[in-house]
Amino acid sequence: MDPSFVLALLQESLNTTLHLAGPLLGISMVVGLLVSVLQAATQIQEMTLVFVPKMLAVFAALLICGAWMLDVIARFTVLIFNLVATAGPA
């Protein structure tokens, strides 16, 4: 394995991680912002009020995007296995 192979593998790993985590983090951030605006408007400063809507939104996003996320991780796994098989012994 040469360094360019390892760097390409690392880049693909990071891209896959961002593709999988991006939608969930984005939804969590938007819901947190909306709840914060609601808290500022009503002056309710309860810490647990932010947690439950974020958790429900991330769960809903997992239900909606779960099949796509599973497909992405399965393709990445197959890619890794193929690369390891073609790389041969060190």
C-alpha cells in the first residue's frame, strides 16, 4: 500500500462520514435553533426543552433517511472489501 492509496481511502472515509452525519446534524441544528428562538420569545429557560425535540427530529430523520444511509454504508463497505482484496499482502 502506497501513501496515495491510504490518503484516497481516508478521503473516501471522511466523505462517507460527512454524507451520513450531515443530514442528522443539520436537522438537529435547525430544530435547536427553532427551540432557542421559542425559548427566547417565551423566556422559558428549561434545558431539557431543547433535548426532546432534537431527539424526536433526529429519530424522524433516521426513519426517513435510514434506507439511503444503509445503502451508502453498504456501498462503502463493499468498496473497502474490494480494495483490500485487490491490494494484496503488504
